[in-house]
Amino acid sequence: MRHRLKDVAERAGVSVKTVSNVVNGYVHVRPDTRARVEEAIAELNYRPNLSARHLRKGRTGVIALAVPELDIPYFAELARYVVTAAADFGWTVLIDQTGGGREQERVVASGITDHLIDGLIFSPLALTAEDLAGLDGTPMVLLGERVDHGPADRVVIDNVGAAREITAHLVGLGRRRIAAIGSQRTDEGASARLRLAGYADALRAAGLDYDEALVAPAPAWHRADGAAAMRGLLTSGVRPDAVFCFNDTLALGALRALHEAGLRVPEDVAVVGFDDIEDGRFSIPTLSTVAPDKAQIARLAVELLANRLDGDRTAPARELSAPYRLELRESTQTP
Amino acid sequence: MRHRLKDVAERAGVSVKTVSNVVNGYVHVRPDTRARVEEAIAELNYRPNLSARHLRKGRTGVIALAVPELDIPYFAELARYVVTAAADFGWTVLIDQTGGGREQERVVASGITDHLIDGLIFSPLALTAEDLAGLDGTPMVLLGERVDHGPADRVVIDNVGAAREITAHLVGLGRRRIAAIGSQRTDEGASARLRLAGYADALRAAGLDYDEALVAPAPAWHRADGAAAMRGLLTSGVRPDAVFCFNDTLALGALRALHEAGLRVPEDVAVVGFDDIEDGRFSIPTLSTVAPDKAQIARLAVELLANRLDGDRTAPARELSAPYRLELRESTQTP
DNA sequence: AACGTTGCCTACAACGTTGTAGAAACGAGG
DNA sequence: CCTCGTTTCTACAACGTTGTAGGCAACGTT
């Protein structure tokens, strides 16, 4: 049996509103009254109805995190940090898996926000600025760079700079035929475009040619895609001596394909990824990668959302940047 | 600006209830009226307030999935299947990360259910039967075996049988000193206890001794714990020729430790895991494992919940079993 | 013509909560 | 004893939705 304020009120011999005041910590309640009410609450195991509270107050205390796929470890790890950061604000995090398609993402962006949550942290893959334009109401914070100059707050990392640095690291190892895995059609992945730009930058700075044949596309960024792309590079005869994979799961797939081809990492081919997922610290060999500060990304996103909720909802959108660093491991270093 | 039924009603020139009827697909609405209402809905981009609907109907259309840690790939993969299965019932899935502690799990079990969701699918690690006893109200389906003879519906797999089979596979390879990684204190992990029992069964059936020194505990089931446990086994001098890790992340950590020790897998030591996470299909070597039918687990859990929601809430708890199979890969087979 | 049936629609109340307004009790100061 | 301000509490309305009950036409049947 579920109890309501009314039940508690009757048991404690006070009005419904007095119980509400006790529950909400209102100060002007006599100590003995408060004690009686609290006793009744405990006896009945009363818990407020969040829907009713939301209906009255317009706040649920729940925010959502929408990510393309939970079984991409980067998003799972990010989710953990967001849950932690949100707890500091007393928020519960509803995690929603969009699947990454544009239509699904639009449904989530416009649908899930329907009065059920206070705000949304959204990591879109395919959503465009137009899709977001029609959304009014629920405050939103975007992660990543897909939606250019969108109307919403955003947390980014310097994808171009990070890609440039990690590629430069490969150059520094003396590698000259550096492949890239993970390019996508421009309208699909902004991250792919930016990381590719950083890669090209670094090659240019080192006086190396940008060779189309060394750039392998990947429809998604799963292990299987990385393995397939690597196999493609190997059979095409371009003979890379290093590979920059646009995320770690691609890199793990590439490691697998290199292993199957009998090539040694890093002696024959050096491999780097992007994201610093836990797998890369235990793979064979361990994986050099760009490590975005996920805790910071999560914290900034939650804080932006908090500001938006408490402050001016019409203030101009803000963009914050989170730091990253290189994690150099076995896949680019001889033991 | 958010619009309400009232706004739509005024625009369409009908009553609020008629709009509600259109939204809910009530049949007795004249086609032209329906068209007018739908036009108004589209123009105003009306979306129902779920909290209000819940308050009135007692249903939110949202269920929760509570798991210990999202960055354990098994749970992330399971989450994806649950989201998919729930979609068939028109449910949105709120994913909640408990952290695995008993207190946190109790908070989730009693707290998150507070009128916000219709039902809960719960994969507990530490929760006890008493903790659940006090819960009345929100229907719940448990995954796994932690809470013995609890009062709730449950989906399980035959942990003992699966562990027995995979251990027998190692025996069949001619291995005689088979270690186990992942045992836990009885009050912590029921899965650990059952998998250990299956392991012991298989040894006994093969006429092998159960050797305490070959059983390594693991406080949690992460890669780092598997690596640490494996290093412990190697330095203790027990010289295993095979290892059964109680989940895949432990096994991946063990692979890493074996690699660092210069031992070959499977030639020197064969390794098997449990869960069939995606990593194991790309690790070096690929990982032999028990593959529970996650899609089936998710589907059964969602169906149990649906039955409980629509049917008799006082009916006795049901327990359903999901199938599994062995996935034999490189870590137990020479190429 | 009177009647019942059906289709379509509306008014009202209720879900459980909290904000507002104000009443009742009390103490302090004149 | 009266007045005033403060503390403590209550009654009422409202948040947006849907179930219930019922009204009004239009229709077919007697």
C-alpha cells in the first residue's frame, strides 16, 4: 500500500500542508509537531509522489543523459562520471540509448524531454542544427561537436589539437607512412572530420604527404569496423608503419587484424587510439591513446545544466572546453 | 513555450477532453473533428505532460533497469537488450547505476521506485532478501541469483551447469591443474558461489582434486582484479595449466598478466571466461567463454514485468531460466 | 409520432502535491 | 487590557491529465 500526505496527516493529527512543510524542511514548525509528523512518516514508510510534486513544482529532480550506444565503452564510462557529478546536485540520471540514428535522436531530443525530466545532456551523432531548432523548453547541454553553432550549451574537447598531438607522436617515432582509421562522411561525424583535420595538420607540419590511400573510412566505430578497415589497408598494399584510429574500439579491432596478419605492434606498425577506455590499459599490447578528461567533461556538463536550470534560460549558449592528455603505452613503445 | 490540452482545445474549438480522446486514440471522434484537433496539435507542437498523465493514470510508461556498474561491458550490453525489449511494450527505460553497494542498492530499490516508474528490473550484487521484504508497491524483476527465495520474479541462468560445462571443456583439453579466478565471500556474490560449485563439480567428475591454492578470490570482477589474481597464482608457484575466470573482464585481465609473465595462451595456460562480451571476440587471443543468451534474459525480464503490471500483483513469484552456450575461441584452441 | 440506440461530444471531479492567503495562538510592549 | 508582530498552522486552489456521467443529435424501429 502506498501512502499519501493525507494518510500521514491523519495519523499525526495535523493538516496535509503541515506534513508537506515537514517533508520540505520548512522552518516554522513546532518541534513536537515535527516529531509527531516524522514519526507518522516513519511508521507509514511514506515517500512523496514525484509525479505530483513535479506537476506542482515543475521540477522532477531527474535529468537524462542520451548517448548513442552504451556498449561503446567510452559512453559507458562517461555515464558513470555523469551519474557521479549529478549526484552532487541531488539529481537522478536517466540514461537513454538513442542508437545514433538521426530520427531516433530527434525522438529522444523532443520526446524524452516531455515534462519528465528537468534537463538533458546529449551526445548526438547525427542530429543537425535544424533538428534542435524546433526544441523549446527543456534545457539541454550537448557533448561533442556535431551540431555546429547550435543554440545549446556545449562541452567540447579540442579534437583537432589532440589528433595533431597524437599523430605528431607517431611522427616522432620515425614513422612515415601513417594511416588513419575512422573517417566518415562529413554529415555523419563531426568528430571524425576534426580528428582527420588534426591528423592532416600533423603530417603537413612534419613535411609528410597526405595520402588518400592511407585514410580508411569506418561506418561505425566498433571493434569490427576497426578490424575490417585495418584488413583493407593491409591488403591494399599501402603498407603503413603506423595507424591513428579515431577511437579506442577501432584501435582494438585494428590490433586484432594486425595480429592475424602476423605483424608486430609496435615494431612493424605503431597503433594509437582516442578515448582512453579501460580496455586499452589491458589489451595486448596496451594502447597509446588520447585521454580526454571524462570526469571534467561530465562535471562541466552538469554545471552548465544547473546554471541553465537555475538561471536565465534565454542567456546566450556557452561552450566550455575540457582538457585531455596523451597516454603513451606499449602500442607505440618498445618495452 | 509549452502547450497544454487546453491550448490545443481552444485552437481547435473543442473541449479539453476531446483533445485527450484524440491523443489517446479513442474511436468515437468524427473524422473532421479529429483532423482539426490533429492540426492544432501539430501547429502547437503539443506533447502530453507525462507527470500529469501518471498522476491521473498511475502509469508512467517508464521502467528502470538498475545495474551495479555500466562500465562492466556485460551490463552495458544487457542494457541495450533491455532497451530493445522494452520498446516492444512502448516503455522507456531509465538506467540506474547503483555502484553495487548494499546501501546504495537499497536506496535504489526503495527510492527510485517512488511513483516515478512503473516497474524495475534489478540486477543486485549485495542486496539481501530482508532488504527486499520491506518493499511494497512497484513490481520488480530480479536478474541473477543473489537473493535466494526472494519474493520477486526472477530471470536466471544455470550458473552451476554452465560453469561445469566450461570447466569440463578445459579438462577435455587434457589440462589437470585448472585454476579458478573470481571467488568471493559467500555473502557477496551468489554468482561466484554457483560458478565455483560448477567448477568443483567438473573437477570431481573428472577425478581431479579440488585444490584451495588454485582458487583465487577477486574483490570485484574488473580487469585489474583478474590481472592481480593471475599474478598471485603465478607467483604462488601453483603453476596452473588452465584458468576459469568467473567473468570475461577478469579473463581479459588474466590474459594480460599471463602475457606479461611470458606465458603463451593457450599453449602454456588455457583461459576461459563467462559472459561473452564483445571484447572477447577481438582480444589477443580471442576468448573462449560461456555465452548467456542476453537477448533472451532481457526479453524474459521485460515480459515478467509486463505480466506483473497487467496481471495479478499478488500472484506467486515466478522464476524463468534463460539458455546459454559455450563459445570456444583461441584461448582454448591452438590455431 | 414515440421510442430506444448509437455516435459524438462536454462538464466535472479527481490524482497528490505545494504556493498563497490568512486564521489562530502567543508574547511583548504600551 | 489592548494592540501589534511573530510563530504556527490550516483551507483552498492550482498544476495537466483522464475517467465518469451525462447531454444532444441523428438514426432506425415500432
